[in-house]
Amino acid sequence: MSDAAQPTAAEVRAAAEAVKAALDRHLAAVERKSGEDDPAVYEAFNQLAAAAEAYDELLYDRYDEVTPFEIPGDDSLPPYTGPEEPHAISVLIRRDYSVVEPRRLLAQAQRVEAADGETGTGGDGNASRTVPGALGILFGEFEPDEIASRHSEFGLEEGDSTLWVTAADEPADPGDWLEAPFDHVDPERVVCRFDVSAVFDDEDDEDGDDEDDLDGDDADDDLDVGLDDEDLEPLDALDR
């Protein structure tokens, strides 16, 4: 940060006072809490976290120092407050990939481009020579689900992915959100979400270490257990 943009000593002091006030509010909310999920405690916690983060940033920018405090993040979604019977839904999907074999990616795009050229629908033949151009060709030719199922054929490696289903009161008008399709997502209207991550695989591996101690039929029985419909839980019951 440049000297001109650095916060003043007074701003850092004010941020410190804000942390002190937030601490008092949090303690007062905790002392008065009505139950485990008291919204007043939740709000006071968030205010304290925001004040501490702001102070930490200003302290670092001004004095190149940090605080010893770390506020744990909250990865869970708030309780659902959308309509009981939604008349419309939006499905938001994010899938991450690494381009691990650029040559394979380019080769696949060139095949698509050549086939389009034979049918008279091809471009100038140069788009497939670059990774961005090849990605545009492949994602324009194949459905996202097909790319997900055949990702290795396209020189891609899967990363994390998530799918959110959000509720709406009414369907959006045509073209209403095209300029900013992922803005203004209300977490309180997320009906359900499904996450895929290598983090979960690591957790399963750790749990599997204990299962290695099982012998004979007991081990086989444990591995044969499937997921029934009754095992599926609502979003607010999931451990996110």
C-alpha cells in the first residue's frame, strides 16, 4: 500500500475502540441468550468478527503488525426463509477444472472445428490454436454434464464442484439477469446444495483407517451399506 493510501493513527485507534465495543455487545448478548441458536448472539458474533477483521487490516496497513486473534469462518448457510411452495427455482452450478493436458484439449477442439468445417459451420480455423479458444469450442459443442463425465478426454482434471437450488416467488423475465447472472443470490432462499470436494475424500480416508481393523464378514457388511432415501436430510441438517 502506498503512503498516501495508508490509514491514519486515528483510524486505527477508532477501529480498536470498535472492537472493544463489539466485545461488550457480544458478551452482553451471550449473557442474555435465550437458547443455543439465539439470533442476537449470532448477530453480535458477526459484528465482532467484522470489527476484528477491520482492525486487523488497518493495523497491518499502518504498522505492519497483526493481531493474535482468528475468528473461525461460518461455512453454513442461514436457515431457509423462502416461500413454502416456490413457484420458480434457479439452479446455480460451479465446477472447477485444471487444464492438465493442453495438447489433448487443443486436439479435441481441432477435431470439432474440422468437423464443423466439413459441414460448412466452422470458423476461421484459428480458434482451436489457443487454450481459451479451444475451451470456447468445446464448451460450445458439448453440454457441461458431458464434459464433466468425459473431462479426462479433454485434458481436464476435476476440482471442487457445487450445485445450489434456490427458490423464487415468480420466474424471472426473459433476459432479466443475463448481465449479472450470479449476483444477488440470497443464501436464505437456498433450498438445497450438493458439494463435491477432495476434502471429503480425505475425511473418508481418515474414517477408513478405523474400518481396516474390521475382520471377515463384519468388514464386508460395513462396506455394503448404501444410502437410502431416509438417509437424505434437509439442507439445514447437513454438516456443511
